[in-house]
Amino acid sequence: MSVPSGIPDKTFWADRPVVVTGGASFIGSHLADALVALGARVTVVDNRSSGLFENIKDQVASGAITFHHADLRDASVTERVLAGADTVFHLAAAHGGRGYVDLHQAACAENLYLDGLVFRTALNSGIRKVVFASSGCIYPLHLQRDLSVDLLLTEDLAGPPYDADGMYGHAKMMGELTLRALHDEHGLKAASCRYFTVYGPRGIENHAVIAMMARALIRQNPFEIWGDGTQVRNWTYVDDIVSGTILAGEHIDDGSAVNLGTTERITVREAAEMICELAGHQPELRFLTDMPTGPVNRIASFDRAAELLGWKPATLFADGVRTTFDWYTAHRDPALLAQNLDALLTERGITPGSEQGEAADPGPVTAGV
């Protein structure tokens, strides 16, 4: 293993064929952009259930990204789009923020099939490496119930005993265990990256930070906060998530998992107040304690990522949320947000609209699938 520098290696990725599943989505599109910048030959496959072609249209138009609008739950599609790849970054999933994962357990269960199919196809196709987007939701809920504890979740605390966060968390855990078994029994190189509460430009409203920005932009008053506002999170900027994911692709082969998350402790109320200040909005706060909130105390240790990858988060929440808010206000129409907000908070695939409008859909399939 090379000595980790914490900086992705352009010579490693230059002209390397990679596939990013879910690559038109929030995180996936940022990852695809970064891989293009490193010189990789990038293929994106996305069924656009939540991904937006707008996120990658310029890269597709320039020829830097080959795009397949297709569904990986079709085994014939998966076999075709993975053929010839060296590395697969598997981000495609039924996923969303707290409102989505709590209210759509059956949809999240479909990830069990999707992940198994992608992993088995990768093995049968001779793919060198799979990098899996896992989640902080794999950690036992019983460890995250006490706000008085200065908790740092380390990778070994994932279980057993297993007590993951709903069907979404259990599916991510099974994905990790499956990849580790495929490495141990069949030699497939693999890594799992546990993402923690990611935010940033291109984010969508069923995640908390973007949901709060939507409420601030439409001047909601009273300003609604799910839970009592004391829940602690370590919101992590998307650029940091992307760099850690790429570094895992370079340095981890044995199926090990690493946390990618900051150790900043920010309460939901603090985040809401920061966003309202950015918006110049001074509303009354209304706490909805009957809405989905998740665990009250979720913070990651990134010591293992620092050791194995040389990685640490570079973006403080105060800086990242300002950059994200600037992007958000430039890409959302408050009137359209107000019309669709309730659905946007809990669903996928609903386009909030923007002043610029969405890019034209390239059609049901491009690039030969």
C-alpha cells in the first residue's frame, strides 16, 4: 500500500475507466466531476429517480462523461454498463434524508437487491475494485440516545450486535458485509465509505440542511424544525466526502469501512439559526416533536480515515453552509418551492424548479444501453 497523502493521485486515475452508479445525483455528480478532473474515463449510470441530468449535462456535452439513463435493477443493464470498467463507485440507492428513509422502508429494502446485483456482476465481470457508499445509519441506535455523552462513533462499534437505523441502515450494513465476504472468499477488492449527513451544492430538500434553506428562502414563519432542535449532527461538506471516497479507491482493498465525517457537533437548532441569519430571516421557531428525527447524538470519528487515507475534513460547517446557501438561492424559485415544499421534504424525484429551468432530458437512454 502506498503512503497516504490525503490528496487524490492524478497518476493513479489517469485514463482509468470508472463507473459511478447514481452519478447524476447530489454526491454522485460531484464525485464524477472530481474523477474527470483527475483524468479518469468516467461512465455514469442513473435512473434519474432523484438524480438530475442538469448536474452532469456540461460534462456529457463535452464528452468527458458517458451517460446511461438506465435502471441497475435490470441485470442485463448492469452487465452492460459495468463491462470494461476498472473501478465501480456504487452510490445508486433508494435514499434520502430523515423524512424519506423513515417513511419509505419498503423502497429502502430494494437496496438489498440492487447492491447484491451490482456486487455479483462486478465480480463476474472481472472488475478490479468496488467502492461502496455506505452510511452512518449502520451504527447501533442504542449508542446514540444520550446527548450528555461526547460520542465519537468508531468503525468497530457498528456491530455485532446489529441495531442499524431502519431498513436503510440495515441494507447498508448488509452491503458492507457482502463486499467483505466477496473479498475474503473471491478476492474482489473493495472499500466501504460511511457517509455522515452530507450537504452542499446540488443537495435536495429531503435532507435537513437543504430543507432548512428552503424554509428560510420562502420566509416560513413560524419556521418549522423537526424534533426539539437538540439533535446533534456532524454535517459534512460534499467536497470532503468526495475526496475521501476517491482516496478509499486508491488505498483500501480488503473491504474495510471508513467513516467520512467531521467531528463538529452542531445541533439542528444551531444549524437552523445559522441558515436563517444567512437569509436575513428572523422567524419564530416551531418544534415539531412528532416528526421523524433519527438518533439524537450522531458524530463520527475519522481517525481510521486519517490513518489509512491521510484524510480529514477540510470544510467547517460555517463555511460550507454559506457556500451552499449561495448556490441554493441562485438555483431555486421561492414561489415554486412554496408550492411543492411538503412533498420535497419526504419524497424523491420531485423537481423544485429554478429560475434557469432544468436541462433538457437526454432521452430514456444515451450512450448505447
